[in-house]
Amino acid sequence: MARYRICKSFTVESGHMLSKHSEMCRFPHGHTRTIEVVVSSEVLDGNDMVVDFKLIKHLAKEHIERYDHRMAINSNDPLRESIAATHPDSLIVFEGVDPTTEVIAKEIFDFIEAQLNAGFASDAA
């Protein structure tokens, strides 16, 4: 059976440091990140949608935009305290893991999935 899918893209400028990396990525550096939120289903809902596109934008936008012009860092990074002292509002701290693209993607996925599941659970009640 075919799957229906929708995609909403967001773009943020963000930095990170990979303290476990043995080469250049251990130093502060940044990326232009295009984050695509994709939702798919084999069936359409009562409104003939996979999910309301506006809902995806609403759920994801604020959470994703918190990465914009911020520095993601491992909680164990030796530079954490000095960066926090200089730029206290600039850090997004990941507990015990390097904020690789994969780790950041999983964090965003987990957040949006939980929000969608909570919404669908309340719709069923």
C-alpha cells in the first residue's frame, strides 16, 4: 500500500563541538542545518490529511529554533564551564554525549514524536 507523506523544512545556523572527536570537529564550528520533519501514514485522517501541516509547523518550530545561533556541547566537555561563563545563554547541553548531527536529529525526533503521540492520545479520549 502506498504511504502518504508530508514534509516541513526548517533552517537554522547552529554550532557544536564534538569533544570525543580526535580531529578538527572537537573545536567549535558551525553549520547551516536544514531540518526536515517528515510524517507519513498509510491512511488519511478525517480531514483527508496525514496530519495538519500547521500542527507540524507549530510543534516543531519553537523547539528547532532553539538551536539557532546556539552552541551544542557535551556536558563532559572540558570547555563547557568557560563557554558558559562567557556566553551563558548560548549553550544547549547534551548529557554525556557529543551533539553529533545524529544525536541532534534523534533529540528533535523524540520531542516531535512525543508531542504528536500526546496529541493523538488526547484526540482519542
